Amino acid sequence: MNKEIISYVVLGALALFFLWMILAQITGHKYKRKVFGTRRIPGTSSQIPLGGNLFGFYYVLREGLRFSLNQRKLNQRLIGAFFLKWMLEGRAVPRVGGGILRSGSLGLNLDMSFKDRTEMALYEMALAASGRDYILTTGEFNRWVHSNFRIVENWTDRAKVRGRRFLISRGLLGEDNRGVPAGYDRLQDAIRFRAFLQHSSLSPRNMEADPQKWVDYLVLGALCGYAGKVAEQLRRAFPREFSQFSAAQAQISGSLDQTISLSNTLSRSFVRAAEREDARTERRSR
């Protein structure tokens, strides 16, 4: 008898849950879990979030928007953002032959030290893929990622841990992985920064005219998938300053547009390898 009562209670609870789901779909109301102290983060912010820390920003996007972002796409963009960062810093240089940029070819610098071990680990993967000449082609990186997909995937989890530690060290996150009230504004502003980049037109009035901040704009924009858009808006908003910035960058990494394109091409290897791994797993399960 008790078992029957329990069964009816469970069935009743399930029926109520599904009824609530149907009503939510009809009325447009959806439950949203709290993210960094709130269930909704309205507005935008053009300010560089978290001091431009790529790992911290990655953690906020991965955890704060976990239900609305494709995690593999985010992981791909993280890899691309680091390739772009290295090229803008001169750690990796697109190769030039006969005055023409060799598409998909990147010279890696061996004597550049990294302060961050997690970033260095990804760079070492690029070195391993490049072979004896340390000139990385898109084909080489694609093959290496396909052969070592789990290593790269595990690195993205390591990147998440690194981002978490950064936020904890800045007093923005607790050991329980929840934002702390004192850090809510800065964590929410990171989400607002992504919303700012999403806008069809980035307002020149809201963008900083300081070229020293533009590398952060471009690299964090790459993590959101908008590096090319950021470059174009900066070009329109500050034509004279951007021309000087581009000329200076050309001395380091060549054409900015081609640099962004190459970083995107290299990073796509991750998603292709993930899709191949999924297909392999599916075949095994049959």
C-alpha cells in the first residue's frame, strides 16, 4: 500500500513538472538560475573586463553562459585567441616568402618565456606539431590535434581551472565556485562586455582610444568570435590612430586582417577533431 502511495506521489510530481514546462513554453517564462548574484544581466559594457585576463574571461563565459554557449566553439575560440595574442606579441610570426604571405604558416619563437604555465602548455603543443623547423602550418596543427585530441581537450579543462584560480586570487570568486558579492559587478561586466561585442555596431563613443588597450579588445574579442569585427570598428572609429597601430603591428606580425584569419584557421582544427572523435565514439557504440 505504501509503495502505491509513493508511486502516485512520484507520478503526480512528474505530471506537475511537465505541466509547468508546457505552461512556461506557452507563456514565455523560463526559470533562470542565478549567475553571479542575479538571474538577468542587462546592458553592455565597453570596458576591458578583468584586466584583460584571457583565462578569467574564459571562465566567466564558460560558467556564466553554459546553457547558451556552445562549449566546443568557446574552446576553439580560446585556442584561436591565444594564437592571435602570440602573433600580436611577436611570439609567433606569419611566414613570408618572396614578399607574399604563405597562407597557413606560422614561425614559432623558441626563446620566449611565459609567465603562465597553462599558456605555455598550449604553446608547447604548437611547437610539437610544427616539427623540426618550428614552422607551424595549418595542416600540421590539424593532424596533431586529430592525433592528440584528448590532450587538447584536457588542456581546455586546465584553462578553466586557471581562470577559476585567477578569479579567486582577485577576490571575485569563492572556493565554492560562486561569485562573491564584492565581485558581482566585475563578473557581470565581463558578460556585459560580450554583449557589447555582439551588437551589430560597436559605438565609437564607447570604445577606448588608447591603442595600448586595443590588443586586449582584439584578443578578448577573438574569444567571443568577434576579433574581425572589433578591428573593423576600431578602424572606423579611430582611422588615424588605427593606421599607426596597424603599421606598428605589421612590423611584428604582418597584416592584422591576415593575422586574425590565420588564428581562426588554426583554431578550427579543434572542432574538426572533436567531430571526428564523436563519429568514432558513435561507431564503437553500435
